[in-house]
Amino acid sequence: MPELRLTLLAAGLVFLIGLTVWELRRPHQARGNDLPRPPPEPPDRAPDRSADWELPALELPRMSARDPEAQLPVIELDAEEFAALEAQAESAPPAMTPAAPAAAVAPGMGGMDGLLSELGANQVPDPPIFEESFAVESVTVPAAVAAPLPAPASAPPVATAVIVDWPAAEASEVLAVRLVSMGERFSGRAVRMALASEGFVLGKFSIFHKPAADGRALLSIASLTKPGTFDRQSIDLQRYSGLNLFTVLPGPMPGPEAVDELLACAQVLSQRLRGTLQDEQGAPLTPSRTAVMRNAAAAAPT
């Protein structure tokens, strides 16, 4: 028993000595964390880690030269065949240029110049048209290919010409309104489609006409852009500052009804083209001005 007590006492002393030594060393380890550290790197400067990794080497496949292509056959012509080809090229007919249409003159109205002067159109020069010209060589087409194809059975009917029989200037009354662009000029294609949707047809004097039930021109539209006419071939490429809508009395309808048709058509076109309406003098088209136009239509000669 005395030996066991001595052993336990020695073990307890060893444990107390070890615990004391561990507690004495612990403050030294904590104080080691208080040593000064290097300042951190700025956030906008990322550490350079390019040396930590490298891209693998890229190996490209070997390319071998293609086999040389076979030579094209050479066609040889004798003197007779070459002379025949030259004679065929010289005998080809030259390209035909369509003749310009003759200028139409309005009977009793002094032509389009006189009519636009009477309407007080503020005309401006036409903008330039930029077109590409292509040189086409004349070729000989076989008769079987050059023959025109027959028209399909379901082809749309061609619009008939509108009858324009305006009376003389001294026996007529012209009532007009303007449709003016508010910013950018009207596109020619937009003008053509808007007028076609309202039943206008490009006809006499190269301006648009809307026929009445009997085929006579009820309303007409000229351009505010000089010279006031429309070119069928290049209308989609043009830009127009405005349109001049007018009716000539007496016409196919009574005066008040013709004015109502004129104002209704002008309102629809202004919504389609996003323009503003004015009277023939360039002032805003107010209700009082439309009332004056109706009174003038009622007093117009019949």
C-alpha cells in the first residue's frame, strides 16, 4: 500500500508540473499573433499569379499541300468559226431607249403651271435622285426564249384612266387644301401607297386623280415639290415636302358634297402620312376656314 501511494503521488506531481508548464507557454503563443504584419495589397491591384500556372503548348496539325489541279482543256477556233462569231455579234440589234412623253396641256386651265399658280403652291426644287447605271451588252436571244409569256388567267385588272374634263378657268372654282410634312419629307413609296388605298390613280398631267362614280375626276393631288408632277418610274425614290389636294367645280358632284369628300380624304391622308393640314395659303386648316370653303362651294357655278 505505501508503494501505491508513492506512485500515485509521483504521477500527480508530474501531471501538475506538465499543466503548469503548458499554462506558462500559452501566453507566449498568444502574444506571437500581435506581431506587425505586412500591409495588404490595394484592391485595384490584383496579385500576379501568372507564374503559378502556364498554358499548355498548342500543337497544330501538319498541313500538306494539295494535289495540283488538272489543267483545263483548251478550245481552239479556226478562222471560219471566229468570223462567224464576229458577224453574229455585229448583227445584234442595239438597245432601244424609250422616248420621253410629250407634255400635256390642260384645256382652258393654262396647263399645270397655270393651275398650280392659281392654287398658290409653294414649290421647292426636286431633291436629287441617285441611281446606278449598269452597262448591258447586247446579246442574241433565241426566238423561243424571247417570245412573251402568256398572261395568267387570274391577272389583276388594269386600272382604267380617269376622265379629266375641267371647265375653263373663267367658269370654274378651285378649292384646295395642303398636306405638309411636319419634319422629314414624305417618302415617295409611302405617298404612292397612301394614295392608292384612297382610290387615286396616276393619270393626266402626271398627277393623281380620284374618279367619281361616272369615271370623271372628283379630286386631284399635285406635289408641292416643283414642278408638281409625279414620275411613275421614280416616285418611290423621291421625297416630297407636301401634297396639294384640290377639286375643280363644277364637277361630277355638287359643290358642298365635293368639299366634304375633299376634307374627309385630306384627313385620312394626314393620318396615314402623319402630316398637318393647311389651307391654300399655308395657314392652319381651322373649322372657320372649312366653313368658308363650304360656302364658296355652294356659291360656285354649276
